Amino acid sequence: MTPTPSPAFLRGPVSTLQEMLRTISHVDRAIPFLRPTGIFDEDTLAAVMTFQKVHGRPVTGVVDQQNWNAIQMAYLQAAQQLTPPRPVTLFSQGAAPIHPGQRHASLVHVQGMFRALAQVLDEVIPTPSTGVLDQDSTANLRWVQRHANLPQTGILDGNTWETLVRLFETFVTQTPQQVISGSA
């Protein structure tokens, strides 16, 4: 006697198919958006047939191994396109502080952040990306430290970095480009 598969087992592959087609639909608008139900319904059939048509496959509505593989490949490509870029840690809390006059690769990015902040905050000095903690960059760090109630050393340390990142995220990545006077 052959065991009968449980209903959960039968829904598993259909839910996976629906999730893959749903992800593909975010990249390829021709594919109908699905809400995974685990049931191979008319919406799922329409999405499969649309996928087959768009990808030059015979339009049968049947998900055989070749169609499954094609959907899986398209899903992997769509998921890769939809995945946000990985963040990069330029300066961590445990990193050695960078003192005025020192050269460090992460300062190029810090100076770029200052240039962007200078477009929206009047008191920030736009700095060239030299990789050296120069006079203007040091003045900007002191400005950040003053407004964060940190010791105004002009040294890039973990607390100053965290404050700078918050300022950048608040005034550059989350607001329209406009001039804002005063403090952060």
C-alpha cells in the first residue's frame, strides 16, 4: 500500500512556486502578482502561463521539471536584483581613532559625507576627498562633536562616527536637497 501524501506536503511545492512567481512579478511586470495560498488556483495557472509565454516556452500551464527549472532560474535572478546592497562598515566602535593630520582610507568617504552634508547644513565645510584628516575635516568633526555634546577633539572616534552617520542618514539620505540653517 502506497502512503498518501499529507495535504501540507502537497501545498509545499505550490507555495514555493507561488513565492517564486510573486518575486519574479516584482521585476517582470508582465507576470501577474500572486498571493501564495498553497493551492494551484486560476491565478497561479495564469501566472504560470504568462511566465511560459514571456519566456518563449510552450504555453501549457503545466509545471514540469523544465518549467520549474526556468521559473527557479528567473526567481534567483529576480531575488538578486531585489536584494539591497550590503552595507559596508567604514569605521567601527573598536577601531583606533584617527587624529588630525593622519591618513586613512575611510576618510575619503567621511569627506564625501561632509560634502553632501555641506549642501544641506550651512555650517558644514565641503571637503575634498584626500584621505587625510585635514584642517577642514577636523573643523567639521569638531562641529559634529559640539552638536552631539561630545568632547570637541577633531578626532574621528566611534562616538563621532556614529553621530556623523546619523546626521548623514537624516539630512542626506532621507530629506530632499534643501538648505537647512543652524544645528543638527
